[in-house]
Amino acid sequence: MEQIFIQLAIILFVAFVVSYIASLFKQPIIIGYIIAGILISPFIIKLGVSTDIISVFSKFGIAFLLFIVGLHLNPKTIKEIGISSLVIGLFQILLTFAFSFLISFKLLGFGILASVYIGIALAFSSTMIVVKLLSDRDELDTLHGKIMLGILLIQDVIVVLLMPLLQGLSNFSWLLIAGEIGKGVGIIIIAYFVNRLVISWLMKHSAKNLELLFI
């Protein structure tokens, strides 16, 4: 137990130092967090922090960041800029994927499958990083901030559909692809109804007690 607190202290100290240096150079603090994560990893400096501890803390960090992202996703706002975000988001994904695929396949000499993976990886943005940058600049409530949040939401939905599909690309089959896409659509539908019928009810009743809401 003592080792856990010592390693947590090391992680927080490195994150603070690197983020402070990043702020001195007028860079977003999120860049400092990313660099700190690279430095703390057992592949660079090897500060004695175990990979198991890093894995656990990273999962907690991702969970908290996703929670923060969820706080900024107002359904009414998304509805207002939904069409703009949908059009821009789809155009950006298709354009970025096409350019990345062509560069990887034609210029860099990667295979078709590898080029598809590279194109998909470069076509999507990190919701957590973008939300953090917008939050630091107080631009979440601006028009372009709302549109960017909408685009990120569109990307997240498409990622949910693509993740099962990517697992079947190595064994290409139209039937398999249709099945994987169906799984993705099913996940989205289930998540929608669970949110409307269960999560909303729980949040409404939990809001009566701040401690219970926090938990």
C-alpha cells in the first residue's frame, strides 16, 4: 500500500514539473501531461513506477476525463448545431481518410490493409484533448466550440461503428462486415435507450443528494 502512494506521488510530481515547464513556454497544459506520461513510462526514464500501477491510474484518468467530457455535452446544444456538425464532421473524416490512405498506399508503400488502418487512425481526433484545450481557452460555449463538440460526437459515434468492423478487416467478408456494423448499431441503440430510460431516471433522483450524485 505504501508503494502505491509513493508511486502516485512520483507521477503527480513529474506531471506538475513538466506541465509547469509547458506553461512557461505558453503551451497547453495537456501537452505537459502527455510528455509526463511518456517520461513516467517504463520505457524512458524508468523511475520505478510499475506498469500495473500506471495501467490502473491511466484507466482512472481516462474515466474521469470522459466524465468531464460528458459534463460539457449538452443535448440541446448538440441539437442546435447538429446539421452543421454532421456535414462538417463527415466531410472531414472522409477527406482526411482519403488523403491519409493515398499517401500511405501510393507514396509510403504500405499495403492496402495497413493504409486503411493509418487512414482511419488519422481521420479521428481525440475528444478528451480537444475538450481540454477548448476548456482552457474558455471556448466551450462559443459557436465554433459547440460545432467542434458536435463534430467530436459524430466522430465518436462513427468510431463505435468502426471498432467491430476493424476486427474483421483481416478476414474480409461482406457478410462479416454487415454483421459487425449491425453490432455497432445495436450498441448505439442500446446505449440510447439505457440512457433515456435508466441513466436519466437515476441522475434525476440522485440530484436530490449532492453526495449521492458525486458517487
